[in-house]
Amino acid sequence: MKVTTIGIDLAKNVIQVHGVDHRGKVVVRRQLRRGQVMDFFAQRPGCLVGMEACGSAHAWARRLMKSGYTVKLMAPQFVKPLPLDPPDMHLLRGEE
């Protein structure tokens, strides 16, 4: 499946990546360390990337745009936090 949209949750050490196809079906869901992020994106064709605007988001956006991605930054008040125990938490952990 081809990933058309990727959402990134930026944190200090671990970055959560969530990619969907044109139908909205989850294709990629990974936890990456900061050093792995650009390697992850280098293996994929350009697509839309969305992330919450924060201190490091602008730097990541510039790096991704240089690699051919379209980046959209969202204001923090429009980003919904992940519930502490969502029904599909086993999927977030990589368990089937």
C-alpha cells in the first residue's frame, strides 16, 4: 500500500509515526528515535506530513520539505491528545 498521509508526534527521544493510505487505512505505525527519522522518510516517496507546531517542529518541517515532502503544521489547540488507554492500544504497541 502507498502511504498518502503521515502524522508525526514529536517528543524528546521517541517520535511516533502514523501513516495512512488514500482510503484512510493504517499502513504504517512506528516508534522511531530521532536518529532514525530521516532514514525512515528517505525510504518513502514524498507525501503529506502533518505535525503539531512546537519548538522542534519547524526544524523537522524544513528537513522534510528539503526531502520532497509537503508539511503542514497544526496549532496545538487543534491537536487531540491520545487517550491514556484507547480501545486499540494493542495496535499502537505493535501487537496483533
